[in-house]
Amino acid sequence: MIPGTILDAVAWGAAGAAIASAAATVPALRNAATPSRLAAGLLAASTAACVALLLFLATRFLAADISYQYVFFYTARDVEWPWRLAGTWAGREGSLLLWTAWLAATTMGVTLLHQMRRAADEAEDRGRAWMRFILALFVALFLAAVATQSAFLPTGENLLAGRPDGNGLNPTLKSGYILIHPPMMFAAYALSAVPLAAALGHLASGTERWSRVALPWGRLGWLLMTFSLGLGALWAYYTLGFGGYWAWDPVEVANLLPWLAFTIYLHAQLHHARHGSYRSLGPFLAALPFLLTLFSTISTRSGLWVSVHAFTDPTDTFNPDAAARFLDILAVEPSLSFHVGLFVATFATLLALWCRRLALDHDRLHRTSRIVSALFAAFAGYALLAPASAFSLLLEAAWQITGGASPGLGLLGITMLACLLAALPMLVGNDEAEQKLQGAHPAKRKSSRAWLERIDVRSLAAYSVLASAWRY
Amino acid sequence: MDPGVRRGRAAFLAPMALLLALSGASTVAAQGETQAVVLLHHPYDRVDPFGIPYGDGDTFSARHLAVSQEGRFDFPTFLADGVVLVSSLPDPARPYIGTLENYTDAVESRLRSGSPGTLHLQASLGDDEGNGSGNGNTDGNGPATSGNQAIAASARFEPASDLADPQGVAGLHILAAVVEDFIHYQPDARISNGVTEHRFTVRALADLGAISLAQSQNATFSFPLDPSWDVSQLKVAAWVESGASFGRFRPGEAIQSAWTPVGGPGVVQRQKAVLVEIYSATWCTPCLYGDMAAEALAVQYAGAAQAVEDEGAHYFQPPASPVLAVAAALVAGAAMAAWPGRRRSGGSAP
């Protein structure tokens, strides 16, 4: 048995290599160069270490090595080998490792593609460099989370004495679908980070062509997510007896949201390419799929809501107040804390950069937007280091705003206010800069269908989200 | 005032005062009366730390296996008076409300069966001077010796006038259990249903043996006090159980029950009290709702205290490392504020 500390050290080392890779990409952000060998090599080392950890965990499951606590919880010696393998991603730690491995592999794929194919111009090269830089940072964060939550702790003696052959896998999970559905979904989750990275890069640097470099990866992610949702529906119908293909289960709806966001993003990008629309909103829409995958993971794994997907035990003290219950969960679940921290920090960073970019592009509210951006960035930094505290601060504000009536509604209000605040430079007035931006696409003005199509997409987005939220 | 009148008043008031005092004393006992006694049993599987061995199993499954529909019990299982069974969560779509409604209906239906007699129960803490095994006896002797502390209790059942069993065919037994409230325990998240304050947990259980309806007897017993138990949260529960089908009673039916805090004034249970037993496990997810429903029942029918929530603290939680978190916020905010802007570059094509 390899001690967990050594395996955690490997994860920390991989995280360090990913950060070093990001650092090695920094010169390319200015010079618009192709990936340096050093950056690519460090990223390759990080990816290899992550995949090795995943494979090691899978072999421990196949060998039913219940001396590791995580293996103990999700398999047993009398379980057949396919379900032993499936145990690898049946719990929080394993699924995070799988997600991280897909993310690292995606980042590596992006880097290799950038090395092989030359960019159309300098702007595209800069957009690519920003994308690699941000993706490497994400890989580092995910690996740090893997190391922190430690999937390789030894099993306690009391557990082994009580169940000497292991805890076993939930019987409803013993289906062929578990071998395909979760890995495919996590691959889609990983791919959703690419449009986000490209959009953040665009917002930070002002470089164009960001959409072009991210679109193919976004399409692949959408395709995998579509297949995965379909497989999940089949699984529900044939095996789990959830009551049909679709049960409007909280977790099902939570997984539908990123798919809708993906669809909206792809649709918007198509319109942007044809008519120049969604210049300002596009980066925001590109970030939503990844943010909503984080939300979906939090929903699936927290046990906050009673769900047919609650294959992992809820960890909360049962508190009728859902907000307090969620904070209780965060207190005992470091991996969930990571997801919440990443969600809040990414969203706050997105708003900070978006606000700043809108002010620059629209020539408005420069000083105000600088202050607003700084506040959002400060909150992002706080959320990254103290996720539970940052979220509790939001809940407290929501509680105060609604007078204790509904923290959930207050949270929704705060989110909308934050978005409006960030979008102020775009919303205030109409000036020459705006006309210049729109004038770059004369086709948009000439097309009689453009206005109708814009309305169509926005209505689709709004109604879909509202309908899902209502069913939720 | 005429002294004769005074004496007359005194002669009238003194017995009245005595009567009031006596009625007051009986009121103290009546205050302990409840409509239900709630017990939470845990499986003895060594993963759940609250399970204790009893017979060939644990305190619940060993006694009630005949009631189960499939030869085993789901988690959670609810049993009112040993005869009304609610398996698992009756309405998974409304896990808490649905469960509570079913449990409440069961308790209400049992309450309508009426009281079969009076159960007297007292419990105190003293030196364990005897066998300390938790076994009871019905011979009226006190607890025997060993020098450690023990919970000593006595129970006596007085049958109602319509309850007669001169042949002893009912095989009535008195059983007693030590129950601890508000045990704080939080296992690893993956084997936790999230309940951290465990209520009405059965710590010890003993069958005190058969009793005769013809002759009211005291059953006394002692349970050795485990040092890990919180004495202030301990209660002793006792109930009378029918061994065979007898009159309106079914085999295994708890006909009367009562509980009282250890060291309290004791209870004289005249009205019907339903024995509510719930089979729960710390690792069982649906048991979260069973435990919650049990607490609600205990508050409504058994005079239990509601878990107190801190009204002062809303949601905000300070970070574990405030300096680091605030420093990160300041650095990120300052960096964003100082970052020079740059307009779009590279044309407008996507």
C-alpha cells in the first residue's frame, strides 16, 4: 500500500507543475507566441501525474484494495469487476479526480493543437495564449483540490471490523450506463472550461478571435453533454425506475442548465459570426456553461436537495433552513467547499473583467467601473481562500436584504444586481463608440431577420432558464 | 371573631390545605405524564456507534422480527406500541412531511385504544451496589452492589378494572430502557446521514420479567452508568408488553408506557401513552427524515424539548484564516484597480 501522503504529494507536485506552466505562458500573452516547450513540457508532466493518479485509483478499485478508505466506501470484495471500476467515480473524491484528469487532458490537447496549427494572425495567437494560461491555472486549482481532499486516506480499523469486505456500491448504480454516463459528462464538464478560458482571456486582454479558438471545443462539449444527458435518460428509464426518461429531478434540472447554457452560447456565437451581435454579452454567455457545471456538481454531490441522484449521503445537519443547511454541508465537505469557492471566485472575476472590458470598449464610466471591478476582484480573491465564509457573507447580505424572509430569493437578487452593476457601462446611454462597434458589422443592420433572431435567442434563453428554475 | 367560628374555620381549612397539598403532589406526578414515549434504536453493526447487542441482534430487530414483513427491517422503521408498522419512507416525494404524517396517524390511532392501567415509574442515580447487569427483578429488592454508579429505577403497573387475567395467559412483561437525549456525534461525511444531535437513543434495555395482573408488584432494576453518558440527558423508559394474544391485545403489543428523567420526581402514567420505537442508523440517508419526525413526535406527544437554535447567528461565518483571506482580497482588488486598460485589438471578426 502506497501511503496517501506520497500520493497527495504527487497531486501537489502536479499542481505546482501546472502553475509553472501558466507562468511559462506569461511571455506569450504579450508576444503572441506559440506555446513554449517549457510550458508544454510542464503541462504534460502535470497531466501525466494526474492521469497516473486516476489510473492508480482505478487499479485499487479493480483489486478491491479496501485498505484505502475511499475504495472501502464504494466497493466490496464480492462486487463484479465492472462495478468495481465504476466505484472509481462513484464518490466525490474520485469524480473530482476524473474531472481533473479530463481537464488536464483537454488543456494538453489545446496546447498540442496550438503547437501544430498556426494561428491566423497575432490577435488569434494572443487569444490562444490567454486561453492556455487560464486553463493551466484551472488545472492547478483542481489538482490542489484533489490533493487537499485526499482520496487515498487509510481505512479506519472500526470500519474494517464492521464491514471486513468493504461497504459496497449502491445497487442502483450497478448498470452498464455508469461506465459511460459519468465519464462522458465529466469530459463535457472539462470541455466547458475552454470557452470560459477564452472569454476571460478576451475580457482581460481585449484580444479578438477568442470565440474562434474556443468554438470547436465548445461544440465537442455540447455534443458530449447531449449524449450524456440522453444516456442518463435511458439509464433512468431502463434501470433506475425513476419514473420515465425525465423526472424533473433537482439534479437532472441542474444538469440541464449547463446544456441550455451551452446551446445558448453556441447559438450566440453563430449570430456573432454572421451578424456581429452579442459582442458584449458573448463572453458572459461563454462563461455560463462552466459556471453551471460547477452549480450542477454542487447540486449532485451536496445532498442539499432530495434527489434520485443522491447516491452519496447528505452531510448536513437536517435544518429546515436550506441556506443554513448548505453552510453546514460546506463545513464538513472540503471538496464541495472547493467547488463553491471556484464558482463564486470565477463568477466574481468574470464580472470584474466584464465590467472593465465594457467600460473600455464603450468609452463610459471608466472610474466607476474601475472601482466596481476592484470590488468584484477583491471578493473573488476572498472567495478563493475562504469559500464558505464568502458564501455565508452573500447569504447574510441576502438575509438582511429580504428581512430574513427568503435568503434564496435575496441571493438571486444580489446576483442580478451584481450583473447589472457590471453591465452599467453597456447599459448607460448610447454613444459613438457603440455605433462604431456595431458599424463593424453592416450586415447586421441590413438583415431584416437579425432583430427577430436576436429576440428569438434571448427569449429562448430566458424562458428556458425561468422554466427550469420554476420546475426546480 | 368568635373563637368558636375560628376553630370551626381552622377545622375546615386544615383538611382542605392537606387535601390541596396532596392534590398538588399528585399534580407533580401528573405533570410527567405524556402521550408517547419515543425511543430510537440503532443496529449493532459496529459502524453505527449507538448499536448495542441484545439477544441475537440489536435492541429492535431481536425483539420485533416477527413484525417485519420480509424477515428484516428497512431503515428507518417505525413501530407504534409494537404493532403498527411504518416501513422506510412512506412517501419519498415528501420525505419529511409524508413520514411525519404517517407517524402521527399511527400514534393517534394507538391513543384511541385507551389506557389499560396506571404505570408508576421512578428513576434515580445511585451507587451500583449489585450485579449491575441491567437485569431487573420483580421481587421488590433494590439494586445490588458493585461500587460504581448506576441508574436505579422502579416500575409498577396497576391494571384498570376492566383488565383481568387471573390465569396469567397474557404473559405481561415489564421492559425498561435507558435513553440518552442530544448525543452529539458526527461521523465521516460518507457514512453520515447528516444528523449530528442524536435524540432519544437507547443505551440499555432489559426485560424485567413477567408480572401478574392479580397482584400489583414493584419491578426494580439497575443499569450500570457508562461514563460516556451525559447524566443530565438520561431518561428511563418502561413499558408493559403483552407476550400473547389476550383480550384486545395482540402478541408483542405494548399496552402502556412511561418515561421519566433520571433523578426526576417520577411519573404516574394514567392516560394512555404510546410506545414509539424507531429503527434508525447514523449511516442511513432516509433516516434523516425518520429522526426528524421522531423529534417532532416527541415534542408534540412526549413533552420533549425542541433542539434550540441560535437566533443570534444568522449566516456569516468568519474565515478560518482571516489575515490570509483579507490579504488575498486586498491584493486582487488592488491589482484589478491598478491594471491599465487596453481596447479591443485584432479586428472584429470572431
